[in-house]
Amino acid sequence: MRLKEDVYAAVIKACGAIDDKFGKDIVVLDISEISPLADYFIIVTGMNPVQTRTMAEACEVSCAASGFPLANSEGAGTGWFLMDFTDIVVHIFNKEMREFYNLERIWADAANVRIDLSPAKDASNKPSHAEG
């Protein structure tokens, strides 16, 4: 079993990799208390298929470097690309699919984790859960 701090550090790095590829509206949900599926969901919007693929590749490299290899993926080119890193699940949507599926509403009981993607961010900081 992995330490939650290690998973969180990988989430921070993955979000940074996605942000570097100009992912829009990055949301991190801590689902560990409400689901056995994973500890965290990362949800992001890509503006076009090329950007979506680039974000997915950057995320995969980042997670693998943190010790979280890709276990499974599906949906490339469909508007909803799902990447399963076991403890972290990444959802990369186009705008229309994100609005239609609205995972933030479906998983409203999950804690929304605020991620600071500023360059000076120290990944060892504890997660900050948003009120709501």
C-alpha cells in the first residue's frame, strides 16, 4: 500500500505536467474516503485532440517518474480520455464532454483539493481541501 503523501506528491507533479501543456480548469478530487477506485481524480479540459494527446503523454511520463505507471487507458480520440494509474485516475475531456458528464457534480461528496501550480510550490505540502 502506498502512502497517501506519495500519491499526493505524484498528483501535484501530474497536474504540473498537464498545466505545462495548457490544460484548462484542472480540478483534483480526493475520493479516498468515498470510493475504493482510487485516492484522487484529476479532471482537466483540453481544447483540441492534439493538446489532449500531449497532456496525456506528459501526465503518463510524470506519473511513471513518480512510481505510478499507467495501468490502463481508454477513450483516446473520443472526447474523454481516461488514464488509470491505480491510485490516481486522470480524466482528460474536451469541453463538450466535460460539461455533459460533469464529474464534479457526480462526485460532489469528494473533497476538492486546491493545487497551487505556481513554480515555487513545494510538492511536500499537505493537501488543502476546499470547503464545499
